[in-house]
Amino acid sequence: MRLHRLTVTAFGPFAGSETVDFDALATGGLFLLRGATGAGKTSVLDAVCFALYGETPGARRANRLRSDHADPKRLTSVELELTLGGRRLQITRLPEQRRPKKVGTGTTVERAQTLLREWVADTGDGAPGWRGLSKSHQEAGEEIHRLIGMNREQFCQVVLLPQGDFARFLKADSEERGKLLRRLFDTERFQHVEAWLAEQRRGQEAAVQAGRRRLRDLASKAEQAAGPGAEPAAGWVPAEEDDAGLAAGVLGWAAVLRSGAAEQVAVAEAALAGAGAAQRAAQEHRGAAEELAGRQRRHGEALDRAERLAGFEAAAAADRRRLAAAQEAVGVESALRLRENAAEVLGRARLAERRHREALAGSGGEGRELAGADAAGLAEAELRLRAEVVRLEAARAEERRCAELAHEQRSLTEDRRAAEERAEEAEDWLSEFEDELGRLEQQHAEARSASSRVEQLDGQRTELTVRLGAARERDGLRAEIAAAEPRVVALRTAALDAREHSLDLRDRRLSGMATELAEQLRTGEACRVCGSPEHPAPAEATPGGRVGAEDEERARRAQAAAERAWTEADQALTALRVREATAAGAAGPDGAEALAQALAGLEREHREARQAAEALGRVEQDIARLSQDRARRVDELHEAKERAAVLSDRLLALGTEQRALTARVAAARGEAASVADRAAALSRLTEAVAATATAARAHAEAEARLGEAEDELGKAAAAAGFPDAADALAVLLPREERERLEERLERHRAETAAVRRELALPELAEAAGRPPVDLTAVATALGAATDRLGRAHAAHAAARERCAALAAIGRQLDGLAAELAPALDRYGRINRLAALAAGTSAENRLRMRLESYVLAARLEQVAAAASDRLVRMSGGRYTLVHSDDRGTGTKRSGLALRVVDAWTGTERDTATLSGGESFFASLSLALGLADVVTDEAGGMPLDTLFIDEGFGTLDEHALEEVMDVLDGLRERDRAVGIVSHVADLRSRIPAQLLVRKGRHGSTLALAGREDA
């Protein structure tokens, strides 16, 4: 990497644009950056870093890169030309910054910008030039990082060698030294390895701990399942976290618990068998006792029923005689019921006939004539009337059709009139369409013109608003300037007076000092100034008194205060004049009042134009809607005309059909209001005649059936052996009464027979002769046996459940032990590796972490590279070596540095080096680290290096040694820049970049020895 040209604008202390030509500076290989403290030497290096990485070294923020001296309108930028990987590139960067608004007052944020360009032999037109590569921060940064091969931290340590950092690095402890090495070398992956191993150890440890907890939980479940009398866990399960012993102990103890549970199951089964046999014997005894008690009860109940039945025997004999007489009269009952039914039917038939004949006579006309006819005449009249009703049904259908035709004609007439009205309305609307369309098109043109006018007025209004604000600001600033000018004049006069007074006092003091020396002269004594013993013209006292140093200092301070007040006021006045000129240029020649009036008129015109333009959308919608309405109206006109023609044809056909039907209906209607009315009246008369005929026939049939029933009743009484029907009716009982008597007698007979059979059973007689049974005692004995069996069942179930639970827990313990074994093995391996990588293992005797081990290897390379230069700088006396001795206390080892003194043959701490020796060692470390980091980054050649300060601690001989080493850095056309205040370097290094600071910012200039 070689730097060619750097241009900074409004950057850091540089108010304007300053350019550094590194090609001119680096012609001799070494060049010097010098200038007063705070002039901006380090800012040159900051600009190089900012151009490459978009950031500055250290913690300086990008938004503080802007120069406080710069013109507000000048943007901060850095442009760097350099060669990377054989390619000449130009990088231009602008940080995010605030700038004045281009329109109006105030400031706005200017976004950060990046431009990466490359010099090519052909830009497309045959000529060489710059070709743009990227304007993206990310793309440009990735390309530069790829070419350099170093990040910002590495670049700042390798190219911009910070001498103070390496002095601290030289004497730091291992932790602080590791922080810098960690930033320079990519050892993050080793941190990730350590973190991964630690995470794996925590994961495996969590899995092992979970397995241990599960093993403990299963042991607790086994102890709980085994019950209080089981083998205790003490002596089997170890209390400490002995993984192998814990699993083996729990498994052995679980086997003992399962064996004890099996023995308890066998004991419970034996107890259950004995309790079952005793309970079955008690059940059999209770069954026999209950059977004997039942036989005794049945015998006693049979005796009670036999005694009760003997008391009902007389009543049963009377019921049997009464039932026999009633059964003899049963044959007369049916004939009697037939005669009663026939008499009842005759009465109803006579009443119905009289009612129907009265109704028929009341209908008038032909009905009154038919009311006295017999049944045959009524039947003949019914047939004739029904034929007439059938003939009227067809006329009724034609009458309904006539009504439907009239209704349809009215509906069609209304539809035709509506169609004609719609056609007329559409024709009227279409006649007015052209006028309405012309009016809307005129409004549309006016609205479009107003819309264009609004856009023009918007620009004019914005311009006038800006000019009005500038004019008001201009007028206000002019008032401030008018008020400030007298004050500046007064302060200037006061400053000049104070200066004149201070000069006067100085002259008077100088004169007074001569007088003071003259007063001390003695004749014959040598003068303290010239040494002569003669004093021909001693100074005399000046009028006005003597002036002391205090008077002169007070006058000088008063002069400084007055000049400072004048300068501040003059700067403020200048700033006001600059702002007034800017505002006057933006406002133009018009006054604020005229601009305000013009703006007010423009606002009114703008409102009117905007109101007119707002109608544009509405008018366009109205035109579109009017066009749609026209198409719809044309369709309506055609449809309405066609509809009216179709309806006229239909009305003509309906009128012809209605006239034919009306003639036929009038003939069928006769004198009635309608055919329906005549048909209804004739139907009612027909039904009345039919009902009267039916009633007459029913009356005749009822009289015949009554005579037949009376003959049958006399014959039935004679057949039953009764003199007449009255005697049979005297002993006749209703059927329900007879059925109750039969059922009662049958029940008495069956119960008597059952009691006799029950008393005849030998087992009942034998049981009656035995003593009564005590069922309570038998039930008590059975309950006790049942309770004993229940307890045996419960004990057996509990023993089996305990045995099953312990077996299941044993299987879980076996599976868990098999599962836990590989987890313990993995945990042992990963725990050993994690402790070894973290430096906490006893096997890691140096207590060195993995990352520290890698950094120690890098530090060993750095120490070897640094020693090559340190030997030359120290005249062969000192060498740097890396030490991996363990630190004291809890401190880690691996990153210690020791210095070997060849004169004494001792190895000592780097903190014992003197100031100059520390500079030797730190510079050697910086250069050695630059070589190692360069090799680590891919061997990118670094043709430009900077060394910042540190030479002031060297004597002349040491400086010569350092310069020899730096001369060696110039090999292979390498340029080395030194930032220093040391005066000797000005004469040793001809090429110099001079940084001058001033009231209005710093500047850069190339200087030779003559400028020194």
C-alpha cells in the first residue's frame, strides 16, 4: 500500500482545502510531520484512516470531524489517492453533517457519502481517467478491506504506529497486553471454541444432573411404594455424588425391595385363601338357616289363610245361587237390547225427516213444492237437479275467464301507458342532453385552466414567502447593525486608548528603570551596566512619577481586555453584515411591506384558483355520468317503444276473446247476478232435496226394525222359561256384575285349593315341628367372615400393586442407569476439554486459556521480529523474549514479556527500562508487530508507514541508532513518515510537512531545511 495524495476540506483544524503530496514527501524515503502542539499533525493521520475505513482511530466520533473554523456552506470531505494491490484508487468520503438549507433559513442534515474510483487506461472514449467503482459505503468498505487485508484496529497499529500505545503495551500485564493482541489478530474463533466447549460442558452437566435427579426421584418413589416396613435405603444408596456407586447402590436396593414385596404377595395369597373358605362356609350356613325359616313362615301363613277362607264360605254359596239365576236370563238380554236400540233409532229418524222437510220448504220456489213429496219423488228431483249443476260448471269457468281477461286488459293498458310515458320522458331528456354537455365541457375547461394557474401560483407563493422572510430578516439585521456600529467604534477607540496608555506606561517604566540605575551610581564605583567608574550623564527622573511592574501589568491586562472586547464586537458585527448581505440577496430590492402585500394578493388569487380547480374532478365525474345516462336513456327509448307495440297487439286479441265469452255467460246466468250465484243456489237446493230423501228412507227403515225387535224379545223370554219378558228382566244382572261374581268365586275356590296343597307338603310339616331359626346371629357370623375376606383381598391387592410398582420402578432404574452411563462418559470428556481450554484444569500447568495460547504464539513471533531491530537500536545490548511463566495469584500466564540484558546476562521486567530504552523497545515492538500483522493479513506490502512521537527521550547516540533502523525501513522503496517535535530531526530529515495553526484554522505546506 502506497499513499499518493491526500486532500482534506473543513476537516479537524483545517478550515479550507489542504492537500498533501505524499509522492513529493517520500522521494527521500523519510519525511517529517512537524508543527506546534494542537496544529493538526495527528489530524493528517486521522484523515487517512477516515478515508480508508470511514472512522478515525480511537474514540473520536465522525460528527466531530467537521472544522469549527470552516464556512458553514463548505462541506467536510476527505479525498485520498493510493495504490493497493497494483491498483490506483481514489476514495472520497463525506461524513454526516449539518449544512445551511438551500431554500429558507436554518440547517438540514447532509447524509454521509462515499465514492470509490479507479484510474484506468481507457474510460471508454480511448483516454485514461477515473472510473467509478461504487457509491455504497458497504461495497467500498468491503473492497478496501479485501485489498488491504486488515481491519481498522490492525491498520492503526501497523501503519500509524502509535508510540504511546506500545509504551503501555511494553509495560502492561498479561490481561491488558491480551486486549491489544486480541484486536490485532483474529482470535475470535478460539474464543468461540472456548465458549462452545463451556456451553457443551454446561449442557452435559445439566443432562447428568437431570439424570441424577431422576435417579434420586425413582429411589424416593421406590421407598414410598415399598411401604414403611421395607428395607431402608441407608447402607445401599451413597450420600455423595458418586455416579457409579449411586446407580449400583440404587439398583441393588431396588432388587431387595422387589424380593420383599414378592414374599408379602405370597403371604397375602395364603391369608386370602383361608378367608375365602371361611366366608363360603358362613354363606352356606346362612342359606340353610334362611331356607328353614322360610318353610316355617310358609306353614304359619297357610294356617292363617285356611282359617280366613272358612269364614267366607256362606257368602260364597249365596253368590253362586245369584250367579246361576242371572246366567239363565242372559238369553233375553240381547233381544231386549235390540228392541231398545230400534226404538231409539226410530225416534231420531222421525225428528231428522221433519227438520229436513221444514228446511226444504223454507228455501221457497221449487223447494216448497218438493217439501211434501215422498221418498221416490225426492230421489227423482235430486237426479234432475244434479244434472243441471254439472251443466253450470262449464259456464262458471267461462265467467272466471271473463273476469281474468278484464283484469289482464286493465294491467296491460297501464303497462302500455307507462311504456309510452317512459319513451316520452327519454325523448325529452335526450333533447336537453347537448345543452347540458356543452355547459359541463365549458366548466371542465375553466377548471383545468384554474388547476394550471394553481401550480404557477404555488411556485410564486413559495418564492415570495422566502423573499418576505429574507426581507424581514434583512430589516432586523440592519437595525442590529445600526445599533452595533457605534458600540464597535466606541470599543475600537477604547482599545486604541488602552494600547496607547500601555505603550506610554512601558516607555515611562523603561525611562524610570534608567533613572533607578542612575540613582544607584556612586562616584568611583563601576557601573553595573557598562562597567565604567565614570558617570558623565546619569539619567534624571521623568515627570509624572515612577511606573512599576504592577502598573505596566494592569495596563497590559486592560489593553488585552479592551482589544478582546473590540475583536468580539467586530466579529459579531461582521457576522451580522454577512447575514444581512445574504438576506438582502435572497430578498431582492423590494421592501418587506411591498412583499407582504404582494404575497397577500397572491394568496387571494391562489385561494380563488384553488376553489375553481377543486371543481375539476366533480365536473369530470358529471361528464362521465352524463354520458352513461345518455346511453341508458337511448336504450330505455327503444325498449319502451317496442314494449308499447307488443302490449297494443295483446290488448286487441284479448278484446276479441272477451266479447265471445260474455255472450255465452249471459245466457247461462239467467236472472241470477252471476253464473256462480245460480250454480251455488242450485247446489244448495240439490243438497237439501238429497238430505230430505235420505231422512225419509231412514224413517221407514227404523219403523220396520222396531217391529222386528219386539217379536224377537217375546220369543227369547219364552225360550228361557220365563212367562214373559218382565220376569226375565227381574233376575237379569249386567255383564260386569256377573263377571265380578265369577271372578270372586273362582278366586275363593283357587285360594282354598292352594292352602290345602300347602298344608299337605311334608317338608313344611317337618319344619313346623322344629325350633324357630335365629337369622340375626347367622347374618352376624356371615358379616364377620365377609369383612375378613375383604381385608384379605385388600392386603393381597396392595401387595400385588406394591410388587408391580416396584417392578416398574426397577425397569425405569435399569433404563435410566443404561442411559446415564454414556452421558457420564461424555460429560467426563467434555468437562476435561473445557477445563483444559479455559485454563482451570490441573493438567494445564500454566493455567493458559486456548485463546491466550494462540496469542502467546503470536507474541512470540512479535518478540522475535522486535528483537531484530532492538539489537541494532541498543547497540547489541537488549533482546525481547516471550515468557509463559505463571502469573501471581489468580492471574493467567502466557503473555509476559521480558528483556534480556547482554551486558549483565540477566533477564528482567520491561518496566525496569529507562525512558530512552523504553522508546527503543516500544518502537521495536511496533515495527515487529507491523511485520507479523502484515504476514497474518496475507503479506500485503506496506510502502507507507507513520511513526508518532517518542523521539524526545533519546540522546544523540541513541537517536543515531534509531535513525539507522528507520533508514533500513526505507528499503524496497518504502516511505516512512515521522510525527515529532524533536529539533534534531529537522536537520536530519530534509522532506518535511509543516502544519501551521492560526486564528482561522490550520494550513499544510511542504518545507525543507531552510524552513526549519
